[in-house]
Amino acid sequence: MRHRNMPFLTLLLLLSVMLSVVAFAQSDSASRPAAPAAAPADKQAGEKPPAAHSDSTYVIGANDVLGINVWKEPDITRSVPVRSDGKISLPLVGELQAAGQTPRQLEQEITKRLQSYISEPEVTVMVTDSKSQKVNILGMVARPGTYLLTSSTNLLDAIAMAGGFKDFAKQKSIYVLRQSPDGTEKKIPFNYKDVIKGKNPDQNISLQAGDTVVVP
């Protein structure tokens, strides 16, 4: 009698274990937080892109190339060169002076002009190709070449950008060649030894676009 009941009891035990496993799985699934639903494709496409960085110190000059982005306005968003007269042209905006302004100042001017046509325009201006604000550093420096100029670059900054002096550089006889508006060239002396000792600090001039620093 006991031997005939054994399979039946075993079956009941297995069935009980299986029911317990199913109940636990359902309870665990119910306790988990639901995964967030994917955003609709059209909403994702309309998300605002991260704001691009625009330099607050770079001064735009003639021949620079600007990337102008107006959010959600593809007809205005474009790459534009700064003409030799320092101006650019944009739809709805018309002509405006770009040379002499920083990218952020130009952003504000474009935004102001677009407000008559667009509700809350969001404008980003980037200098994508700098062809105006550059300085040449030649002679006995570690890395002679052409360097990007900011509004605060002085002679000591320029020498540091070029990697410092080579051996036997004539540090007392450095000079800057600067083109004058009338087309003549001016030679501006710079005695590095004196300046770093605190003498003649006025020789550490701010450089201008087109300057050439010569280290004999």
C-alpha cells in the first residue's frame, strides 16, 4: 500500500514546487519598475541640440568664415565668408558689420534683427575658418610658424606659444614688424631680458593681426 502511494506523493510535491516557482517569478516581475517608453521618433528629431561654444575673445576679421546657426531655421543657417569690407549678408537680416565684433556680439546683433520675423530666435555664431587674426613668429624659436591671435596676446605670450627660444637666440634684439594703414612697415623693438626683469614693461605690447615677430 505504501509503495503504491509513493508516486502520487512525489507528483504532488513536484507540482507544489512548480507552483511556488511560478508565483515567485510573477511577484518579482510585478515589483520591477517599468522601463521608460521610448520617445516618439518625431519628438527625438525635434530635440534641441547642445549649445555650441562660441569664443568670447576672438575678434572677427575680413576673410574669416563664419558658421551661423539659427535653431529650427534651415533657410537662414549657413556658412558665410566675411567680405573684404567686413560685412556679411543673411536672409531676413540683410547686411551687417561682422569685422571688429566677437562671435557673441554678432550673435546678439543677428538675434535682435531676427526678432521682427521669428519668435525667440536662438542664434549661434562660430568662426569655422580663421583667416584674419593671425600672427607670424619667425627666427630662433622652437616652433616658428603662424599662430591664432586673440585680443589679449602680447609678445611674451607669442614667444611662449612658439615654444620659447632656441640656443643662441638674441633675446635683447627681438622686434615686431607691423604694417601701417598707409602701407609702410614699422619695426618695434623688444628686449626680452629687460621685460622679464621688470624693466620697460611697455615693450610687451599686444600684438595685432598680421604682425610678424622676429627672433634673431
